[in-house]
Amino acid sequence: MTAGHPPPDGQIALWNGPAGHAWAELRDMVERMFKPFEDLLVEAVQTRGARQVLDVGCGTGSTTLAVARQLGTQGHCVGVDVSAPMLAVARARAEAEHVAASFIEASAESHAFEPARFDMVISRFGVMFFDDPVQAFANLRRAAKENARLCFIAWRSPSENPFMTTAERAAAPLVPNLPARQPNAPGQFAFEDRGRVQRILEQSGWADIDIQPIEVACTLPEQELARYVTRFGLLGRVLQEVDERTRSHVIETVLAAFKPFVHGDEVRFTAACWRAEARAPAAGSR
């Protein structure tokens, strides 16, 4: 971590450890899978006519770079993330592709952004990991100009996203130490409760809040499924700690559980998410 960063907490340690390295190494697979969400956010920026854009939890920079390309010389997109491994990929891509985007290694929850700089704040699955989401969104509001727009995409509930929980459900009988998900804790499904998301945005000072369910078709090459299963999520972390025999048994069992999603050489699933939008009101108003 660079000077001025807070001491590593759970999320910072996670995204600078195996999880961050996995996302950095397999970014092509992840970005193809989540391209529909990137397109939604690029379209939102274009529709709003935004020029100064902040991408929260930007990871390896796919959405940041896509927005920056769309803005061209008429604006600028900044990505912020706590993960040094992923940001290294993002910066290298920006340089190689000659895209004028910039990146900040910091937590959006506490980073001292320039006040009232951005006219749009976006995020693709990057806002569910804050320890204090009200503080985080208040900090983002301070970074936003008057009447700036917020648009982010977050997962709905685990029950509505069976693809995302298949691996841990199939592995649970074989891996006793597989950690249970904690409701509302920082993580993939922290924003599953629409009412909670509404309250977080209200309490952090955002106005004109609109949270709508969306269902998005996603695909993954079947040949990539094993890498997806063994590198990401709760199971990806636990598999690093088991013996080879157990690992092989778990992988075989889990891959069999994904068969309903496999169609020929392609894996298909529907991502059930929230698309949340809001406005940064003028000082002293709502």
C-alpha cells in the first residue's frame, strides 16, 4: 500500500491477496462475462452527458477504460480501487491502449477526493464491500458536483442468483470449513435487501433514489468453467488450503453441479441485480 493508506482491513487484505491476484490474472474471462453491465454503465454516462466520471471499485479497469474511450478528449474517467494487483493491470492497459484514464489506489470509503469534482459516479459490482456504506456513499456524494448522478449495479439475493452460489452449495458437504455468508456483511450480496440500499443512500445524503431490478444474460466459455470454480469466491479461497485428493473430489463434484448451466460449449446464466440511481442535491437541500 502507498503512503497515507489506512491499515489493511479485511477487504484490503482480501483484494491485495489471492482474490485480487485471481481477478487480475483472469480478467479477460471476467470482463467477457460481465460485458453487458459495462455496456449499461457506458450508456448511462452517455445518456447523462457526463464529462467527469468516477468508477468505484474499478478492478482491472474495463469499465473505466470503456467510459474513457467514450468520453475521448471531452472528459475524463478516474477509477478507484483498493487492489494493487488489479490496478497494476488497469494502468498497464491504459498505457498500452493509449486511453486517457487514471487510477487511484485507495478506499472510496475514506479517500480525500477533490470536493465536487465529478458529475457522475458509477460502479459495476464495486460498492458492496464497504465496512461503513453510509460513510462511503457520503464520501462519494462530497466528491460529486451539485446534481451529479450516481449509477451502480449490485447483486440481488443469493436465492435469485443460483449460478453464483452453486459452487459453495455443492462443495459444502465435502469442505466442513467453508465459511457461511453473513447477511449485510461486506461482500457480494451485501446489497441484496432493496430497503437497506434505499436507507444507505438516504442516510448518506443522496436524493431522487431509484432502485430497479434487472436481469442480465451472461455467458462463459465452458472450457473456462473449471478456472472460474477454482479461483473465485469462497470456494476458490478454501481450495488453497485442502489436500490434493480433497481438491480433486471437490472440483469434480462442483463441476457436475454446474451441468444445468452448460449448453454445448457455453455456460449461460441470468444475473439478478439492482440498478440503483440517485442525484447529489445542492448543499442544504434534498
